Amino acid sequence: ELLMWELDVPVRITLWEIGKGLLFIAISGLLFYLVMRRLLNRLLKSETSLRDSERERVALEKKLAQSQKLEGIGRVAGGIAHDFNNILTSILSSSHLLQDAVTDNAARGWVKTIRDAADRGAGLTRQLLSFGQRGLTELKPLDLNDVITGTVGVVRPLLAQNVMLDLNLTSESATVLADESQITQVIMNFCLNARDAMPYGGK
């Protein structure tokens, strides 16, 4: 009995130590799992962030290339518009002189048509110059009836034969303060969009 008592105490202590050891291992394993899980989550987020940063970098490079391409187109358009503007200036000057010299009404009408077309061309040229050089728009009083009538003369040949264009202009003054080239572009876009929306013809 004394031998059993002496053996029993160390056995109970050993089991208690084993229990504490297992508990320590379990807690340590849980802490290790939580720490590793947090580290893995951070690594995954970091990798995702790197992928997002790479995508953003590629997108920014594409935007920069597109911007440089548009800038190049703008410079080319500005150069062409500048040369074309010189030609139109010569046509306008000549048409003014010719209209003063011509006495025949029919001939004066043709000269006015040439001058009006050159004026519209000069307006579109100014718009190209504004695009190429980012210049300021030229605001001035405009009679919308005159602008619409002049623009229709340019647009009508671009319409299909089965598309009819009918003007319904106001009899009152329709003066606005605007840039003529931009107003002309708006009217042309209206007409061409309407044409594209009516592939089978219309009014």
C-alpha cells in the first residue's frame, strides 16, 4: 500500500504536467494558426494591390499614349487649317472685290454664294485651329436663320435622295451670341444624325 501511494503521487503529477503541456501546445497551435492566417491574408491583399497597381499603370500608359496621339493629330490639324485659312482669306478678299466690280445681278448672286461658302469654310477652319491650338472661341451676334440657311446649303448634298429637308424658320429676329463655327457644327450634326436614323428615307 505504501508502494502504491508512492507511485500514485508521481503518476498524478505526470498526468497534470502532460495535460498542461497539451493545453500549451493547443493554445500555441491556435495562436500560430491565427498569426499565419493573418499573414497570408496580408500577402493576398498585397498581391491583389500589386495587380491593381499594375492594371492602373497600364491604363495610365494607354491614356498617355492616346493623349499624345490626339496632341499630334491636333498639331497636324492646326497646321492644315492654318494653310487652308490662308487660301480662304485670298478667296474672301477676291470675292469682295469681284462683287463690287460686277453689275449683273445673277453674277453678283454667284459671287455672294462663293463668299458665303468661303465664310463657312473659314468658320470651320477656325474650329480646327481651336482644336489644334486650344484657342478661345469667337463669340459674336449671329442670326440663326442666316446660319441655318447657309449650313443647309452645305449639308443638303450630303443627304440621300430619299431624305427631304424642310426648313421652318421663324419670321422674328433670332439673334444669339455664339461662335459661328460651333453653331454650324451643331446644325450639321443634327442633319447627319437624322439622316443616319432614317436609312429608308424620311423628312
